[in-house]
Amino acid sequence: MKLKVIETDMEYLERKHQQHYKHLTWNEFITNEKLELVYVAIQELQQEFNIPDDNLHLENAFELTEDLREEHFTQEGLRMNCELCKGVGWIDTFNTEDRVQEIQKCDDCNIFKTDKEAREEEL
Ligand SMILES: [Zn+2]
């Protein structure tokens, strides 16, 4: 008999974070998840109470949650907000180990996975 593996919520979240949201810190990811749940909850309410799509309150609620997610949690949004690299995704820095000036990926927004990737983008 095959054992059915049931994923706990936490495991599911950890996997989702690793697979699709690595550019976010864990806390940012969780906040993003909560916003998504708010969005879904509004959709459920709309259906339950047959609220028309053009209801002003409904439109506001959808737009505001979407705005928040786009501004803070998409790669593009993070690029705009990153203070360390000013949104380019890489920094020109002095490597104290090798004692050379070099391009490194920005560790704050993690737009690039490796320093090499960041260097190719900069060229
Ligand atoms: Zn950055």
C-alpha cells in the first residue's frame, strides 16, 4: 500500500517560496501570501452576495490589493524600490577577498541569481 504524503501548510509555503518567490525574503513572501488571500476573500464575497463587477468599493478593494502586490513583491517592483542598487540589480563593489573592483549581484533584491549573471547584464 502506498502511503499518501500530505503536505502541511508550512511545507507547502516553504516549497512555494523556494520555487517561485526566491527574490523575496520569507517575511515579504508571507505578506504577499496574505495579500493574495485578501484578494481571494474579496472574490468569494463578491460571489456570495452577487456584487456586480462595477461596484465602486469592490473595484477599490481589488485595485488596492493588486497595487500593493505589484509595488512591493514583483521583481519589477522590488527593482524600483531597492536602495542598495537603485533598481539595476547589481553593484560595482570592491571585493575584499580578491582585492579587486568588480560587479556583484545585489543581495538585497536578488534579481540576479549569480554574480556572473549580473555581470552579463551589465555589459
Ligand atoms: Zn538591489
